[in-house]
Amino acid sequence: MKNNSRFLAAVGGVSLVVGYLIWTGVTETMTYYLTPIELISRVEEDPTFHQMGVKVSGRLERGSWSRDSNELLHRFTVADIEDESVRFPVEYRDILPDTFNDQELQDVVLEGRYREDGVFDATVVLTKCGSRYEATPEELLEDFIE
């Protein structure tokens, strides 16, 4: 009986340690991003927010992309997904992802700083286009049959 209680105590201790490690790993890797509405309201509440680096998720406005031919400078507009009247221009000085396309509805995640002149100076641009890489029902059925 004594051995069983030691074993159960050991299993309980290991379970607590593993649970703690999972919890801390998940909370440390979670990244929160703002919507354009949240970003603009935070800047209005606290103008020093312009100095902070943030992540923003929004929808790329169709036909808004342009590139400066003299330098690697991309300009486009990002709107809020729920309220498209809330938007801001973005400047990005690097190579855009291959999946970047302003001719379709596309969500983007930006990292950077919202400048005082109302332009988001992006240092990272990520595109979210899960539907492009999802398997069709026919492809899933073929994989299941094989």
C-alpha cells in the first residue's frame, strides 16, 4: 500500500510539472494583434502609442498596392475587417511575400509602428490566405482512399 501511494504521488507530481510546462509554453508563444479600430482608438487615447511597435491584422484593400520604382518601397492600404471605413496607409521597405495579392480579398498581419502622420511603417508583412492551400473535398477523398 505504501508503494502505491508513492507511485501515485510521483505520477501526480510529474503531471503537475508537465501541465505547468505546457501552460507556460502556450502563454509565452501566444501573440496578440490589434485590429485597425483598436489601433486607432489606442492612439487617440494615448499619443505616445505612436512610439510602440505593434502587430495589426486587417484586410488588404483591393487595388491599393503601388511600388516606388526608384527604391524597394511598397505602399498599400489596410482596412478593418468588420468596418472597412477604418483604414490606414502602409509603407513597407522589403520584399513582399509571394502570396501578397491586392486583387483578391486578403487578410494581412503587419508588424511595425503607427507613425504620427497616420502611416503604418511596417517591418514585417504576413499574408493570411488559408483557403488557397486547403485541400478540396475531392483531394481529401483521394488521400483517404489511397
